[in-house]
Amino acid sequence: MDLQQRIRLMSRLAGFERDGELNFEDCIFHASTPRGKVPILKLMQTTMCDKNCVYCAFRRDRDETIRMALKPEEVARGFMELYRAGKVKGLFLSSGIFGNPDFTMEKMIDTAKILREKYGFKGYVHLKLMPGASLQSVEEAVKVADRVSINLETSKEERLRRIAKGKSILKDMLQKIEYVDRFIRERKGKSQITQMMVGVDEEKDEEIIKVVEFLNRRFKLSRVYFSAFFPVKGTPLESKNPENPWREHRLYQVDFLVREYGFGMDDFKKILRDGNLPLEKDPKTAWAEANPHLFPIEINTADYETLIRVPGIGKETAKEILRRRQEKRISSPSDLRGIRNLTKILKFTLLNGKSFYQRSLIA
Ligand code: SF4
């Protein structure tokens, strides 16, 4: 089987299941970054895996999965062709765990080393760390990559045992996150992220938020990613209903509020229903509505920390309000002209002691 055929098969297996001819270009996805969407080549080094995670298309017992492996040189060369053609800006390399996790990591690290040393590629490389890999492998990966990730998958050890036997949150994943954290704090331009699945094992948002809060307080993680469960044919969970994608969206909003706005588990307790976030409302608005004693706030005197807790007011808007306050006292909505989400902001604020909230304007 030639390289193109192997790439085609791996692309399909990596979740890019499409009909017709496929090549490396079919593995390009557009990652959201602060500078906009960036095209990234997303590949698996191998689709072979010794693990049997119940939700995964690459699990050992799934007969439908075609098992393939790409050599480090093949991935590096294919990537560089796309990079030179201006079609991708970075590489995200993942893998099934085949044999010793360190063996798998070695192949991935070799790929990154070829890119760096042979092709002189200085751009973005993201390597997924394999559960069970040694700390030495982890360190090697961090040295050659800009970003590494190890997926926590779920909120509790017993849940992980049920869905991904052989993996351990405490003994394996958190240990690696901590190790990477120490390593990258001393090095500029390095980052790590993790991912949790949502809706695989009936876990509640409350559990997930506790983990998110812990991770953000303890480590310098760039992001916690969430992935709403979607059943894969040929796995033990093939008949389970897919998770509502809004749940994933609400958890992203919570992670953002925890990381950037100083919110914590205590803030969200009041809005949880049976342990889950409301889906119909963003968590900041739900929090504000659940705390009527804190609102409305006077926009002319509230400090920055109070302003950024107002639904509709983000960090930039809070700074703009503080700037306008220095010019004149804000006493009518026209003094806030050009401010985004103004209708929403007026619901939770007073302008010079007066409310300008018109209930009919708020959806
Ligand atoms: S270890 Fe990774 S690739 Fe292997 S079955 Fe589990 S989730 Fe899938």
C-alpha cells in the first residue's frame, strides 16, 4: 500500500470520513486562535491501539477500524509539502497507543525532530502525550513541540476506569500535567492543554467545573477543551444518544469565566440544576439573575472587577467604560454609544442612579 492510500485510510479513520479521493489535505482543519483561524494538519501517527476505550473509533476491539501507521519521515515530508504550498501553518500529531507508550511517543517525537532538524521548520507543532508514557518521553516531546496535551477525558477516577480501562487520572495524567507545567513555566512559547469528554458516563457539569477550577488554579493550562460525546458505530456505546452540543458550549463559557474573570465553583452552585448548567442561558447571565441582591450596579462607581461580572461587559468593554468615566459622568445610554451588548448591560446597571432597562428590549 503506497503512502497516498495509507493517508486516505487514516484520514477516514481520524474522523474525516468522506467519500472519494483523500490525501493530506483532507486532514487540514482550521483552529481558532486569538489571531483568527489557522490551518493545521491534524494526523495520527498510527491508528493501531492496544487500549479499548469504549467511546473510541480506534479501540482495540473495533473490527471496522483499518490499522495503519505512518513513518515519521512520511508525516514530516507530507506536512512540509503543504506548508511550503502555504496550505497549513502547523501540525497537530496524535496517535493510538501501539505496544509500549514510549515506543509510540518515540515515533511522534522523531516526526517533530525531522521537521525541526532536517527541514528547519520553526512553526507550530502540537504533540499529544500518550497515557502511560515515561516522564523522559514527556520531556523530549515538550522540547520539540510548542504545545503538548494529555486528555483527562472525564472528571473522576472511577468514571475513567469504566470508559478507558488502564488509564488513570491521578497516577498518570495529572502527574504528567504537573510535570509539563513545571517544565514549560521556565520556557517561553510552550503551552499545554487538556480535553474532557462530555456526556460519556453521565458525569455532571458540577464535577467537570470542579476539575476545571482545580486545573486553572493549579496549572498554567492554555485551555481545557470539551468534546460532546458522539456515538461511534462498532463501539460499546454505539446506541447511546449523542450529547447536546450546547452543553459543550456552556462549559467553554464556564472555563473562560474561571480563567479570565475570577469565577469559581461557588459562583455556579446557585445556577446548577440537578448538577448541570442551564442550556438556554449563558452562565454569566444565569449567575447574575440568580444573585439579584448584587444588581443593578452603578456604572459610574463600580470597580473593574465588578464591571467584568456584569453580563454583556467583557474586559475591553470594562476598560472602555472606565475611560469614558474619566471624561464625564455616564448618565444616559447615549454616553455608552458604540458599546456592544448595551441592551443587556442596561438590565444590570444604573446610569447615574437611574435604570434605563426596558424589559421589552431584552430577549
Ligand atoms: S488510547 Fe486513545 S486511541 Fe486508544 S482507544 Fe483509547 S482513546 Fe482511542
